[in-house]
Amino acid sequence: MKKYYPHLEVDAYIYSETLPMLEGHPAISKFVLYDKKWKKLAKHRRFLEEWKLLKEIRRGSYDLVINLTEGDRGAVAAKVSRAPYAIGFDPQGSGMMQKEKCYTHLIKHTPKPRHTVEKQLDALRCLGLHPKEEERDLFFHIPEEARLRVETLLHENGVDEGQFIQVHPVSRWMFKTLPVKTIVEVLHFLHDQGKQIVLTASPDPLERKMNKEIVSLAPFAIDLSGQISLKELGAMIKMSQMLLSVDSVPMHLASALKKPTVAIFGPTCEQNWGPWRNPGARVVTQKLSCRPCYQPGCGGSGKSDCLTTLSSQSIIQAVEEVLEFKVLSKVGCLSSLVSEEL
């Protein structure tokens, strides 16, 4: 929007924990933050905090509100803002009653799978703005202090910048995660090829526990689980040779940074959430009639057959293709045929 109307001021209403994703974005003037911790407060305290937040939104005197989520909270904010124009997704009967009346313009859902970025860009198309292909890239700001911290951390662990493969094998949703055995087989192959390997994960105890188990079977891997912030995670991805990740945040950061990536998908849909406008990305998945199912494991078990039966060889093949892409790109020998295949 700032590209089309540079005089506009754009504020972002987001969860406080997601601030690092947008912090430093040149198009955003101000952040309005909702703290998830309020949900644990006594009812009257939570009501007070949320009421203060809604008053702040009302004071913004916004001319336009765009809700890019499909939950009720964004719809309520749109209504409370009293903005003359409000855009949101057609609730199609879901959520609170008469939710559609919170908006002046509704974004219609399409019947076929579509990437989330394109879906959200429909908010601009609603306004008659049609972003060109090159205007649809993701953006992630990495501050200098994050870059320096990661540079130091890598040096302390004997890792060479640009010469290591970053592996993010876990997600907070464990049903999107590969078996340890499969990951270890891939890591041993990479190690045999002379690659340095850095493991990352969030501070979540389950994620750290899984990476600890992986390292016990692949002791050559450097485990930095829970040791870096989101901005530092982005800096590390940028310094890596490539990223190998399940369907999780690092994969999206890699798309913003145009970093070669192998993304592993199971029960979630790569057409909705896969790497975006990243020519050096490969998706590894299985063509099964049941996927994508978006279920927390087969039969609610927490384990997804589409991942437990995924071969390490299919992942290794994708990694080799991505590394070959990187080499060809570096020497300027990438053919148009390869680009189209990616």
C-alpha cells in the first residue's frame, strides 16, 4: 500500500510475541500489540486490558482497517475502530454472530488451494490495487546486532559462515515433525559429504529434547536450540549455505531472504504454506490421497504416516538438487529450464 500511496501511515495490530516478524519493516509506522498472557489473567483484569487496547484502536481514527485473520478478535477491532472502510474475509457463518457486518467489503474464498500470500493480497485487490509479481516478495528485517551475535556464536562453535547447512527439524506442532531416525540418516549423509551442520529449535522443552536426541546419534552436529532470538534465527539462515526445515517459521524466513531451502510437508498443505517466491526451494512430501488433512497426526495420534514413511533418500535427493542450484546460481550458469522446474 505504501508503494501505491506513500503518504499513508500504516499501523499493525498483532500478537506481541510476533513483533520480531514485522519489527523494522519500513512501511509500518506503529504497532498495536495484544499480549496472549492476558488470557491467563482474572476475568476483570483481562477485560480491562482488552478494553484499553480497543480504546487505543478507536483513538487511531483509521480511514481503513484490513483484517488478514479469520478470527473474531480482528473483526471486533475493525468494528470498534469505526473506520469508514473495513475489509475482511467472508466468515461464511463461522465465528461470532453477524460477523460479516464488521466489514464494508468481504474477501471471498476460492474453492481451490491457494497460497496464503495470494489470499491475503486479495485485500489489496479489493481496493483495486493489483501488485505486480515482483512486488509480492516477503520482507524480514535483520538488525546489525542480530547479525553480529550470530557471527560470534558461529565463530565460538567453529562454524564457518556460508559453509554450513542449517537444519530445523522440529515444530511446536510435533505432528509436523519427522522421525528422529530419518533426520539422523540425512545428517550422516551430509556429514559424510563434509558439510557442517547446525541444528536450531525454539526454547520449547519438547523441541530441545528432540534435538538433544538427534545430537546423541549425530554428535558432529552443533545444537543451538533455544539459544537465538527470531531476528538472530533470520541472521543465521542468511549466513547458512542452505536451510533444511519442516513446515515451520524458519522456512518462511528463508523465503523472505531468498535462501535455498528444502521444506518437508506432511499433514499441512504446501500449496497454502509452502516456500514463497524462492527459486532455490524444494518441497519434499508424499502424494497420498489423505493429505493434506491438517489433522494432529493420523487418528489424532500425534504421529503422521505421511512423515513417518517419508524416506531419508527423498530428502537427500532434494538437498543435492538445492545445493546444485546454489552452485549454478553462483557461477551464473543456471538455465531457464532449471528455473521453471523449481
